[in-house]
Amino acid sequence: MDTDQLRRYLEFYQDLGIKTLYKAAPPAPPTMELPALAPQGDSLLKIIEDMGDCRRCRLHEGRNKIVFGVGDEQAPLVFVGEGPGADEDAQGIPFVGKAGQLLTQMIEGTARKEGIPVLRNQVYICNVVKCRPPGNRTPEPDEMEICGQFLYRQLSVIRPKAICALGGTAARAMTGHKEGVTKMRGKWFKWRDIPVMVTYHPSYLLRPYNGDAKREAWEDLKKVLHFVYD
């Protein structure tokens, strides 16, 4: 068994809550502690340094800038999207194009209507993959797995009270469930021990025929904002 395969097995057992593996060797089984998935004393700056000029997967080939994340590093709420688009790739900041402008309106508009004093810069926003997929295609599973180590570390450092997964790719990455967003949205799931709310990606809501989805997304946001800030 190679190192990568062993690491995947260990991560799988750790996800199940198993912290220690026992090697059968009578009479007293010695223990093997699972390796930490993030270094001790980790920080967002350390993660950026470890990423460097990342070339770990094929997505680096067409990128302009790595899009790491933006917002309050101690935010109680983190939004996770799929990956950067053209505007994000140019600026190195997540959700700055039309979908990002809508996300800002959704966060700040919903918070204002609900009497919750929250602005976009008071939450943290990042993506499952940090480089733009060609033509904005959906990231491939291996790309998500490679980049997922950095998302895991980001979320572990921030330790938000809740995560809002935007769209199907983020929902699957955060929950491990395979259903579509329509079935998952508005429901609570868990990433580690952190509650995850699934809703539509803002780019989906920009399509003119998705009026119902917009209303549902606002309802989802109300749930997560009240959960975090009440």
C-alpha cells in the first residue's frame, strides 16, 4: 500500500471518529496514532506559505492567480463555493464577479432585513479549489482531493460556528453526500463537528428563470445567519 493510499484510509477512519488504530500483536497491542492532517499551530498564513506557487494538480496550467480566500480570519461563518471564475482569477479574490456581487447583496441584504449587523467583510469566503478550472468547468475529483487539504486546514484554523456550502460541488465536498442541491438545500449537515447549511450557488441564481430558487436561497441564508448570530 503506497503512502497516499494509506493516508486516505487514515483520513477515512478519522472522519468516522476513530482516533487510534491497533495493530494485532498479543499480548498488549501497541498503538499507532493517526497523523495530524494539519500542522500544530497552523494558521492561514502558514497554509498560504505551504501552498506556494502550487502546481500539485493540472489546474495550475491555465491560472492567473491562486484564489485563497478573503474575509475575517476569526469569522463565525464561512461561505464555501466551487472555484474561481474569470474575475476571481484576474484579481485573486473569491466572489468578485457578478455572482460575488449577488452573494454580497444576499449576505448584507438578508442580515439587514433580519436585524443582524453583519457585512460581507465580517464573514470568510473561500472555494473548494483555489485555481480556475478551464472554461469554468466543474472541478475533477482528483483536483478537489488535492486542493481539499488546504480547504480542510482553512476551516480547521478558522473553526467557524457554521459553514454555508454554495452549490453542488461545495455541498458534496463539505458533506460527502451525492444528492443534488435541490434535495440538500435548507438542511443542516455536518463537516467534522461544524454545522453546514447547503444552498444554491449565486451563479445559478443569476439565471432569469430561477425566481423560486432565489426565494429559497434567502430562506436558507436567514436560517444560517440566525443560527450563527442570534
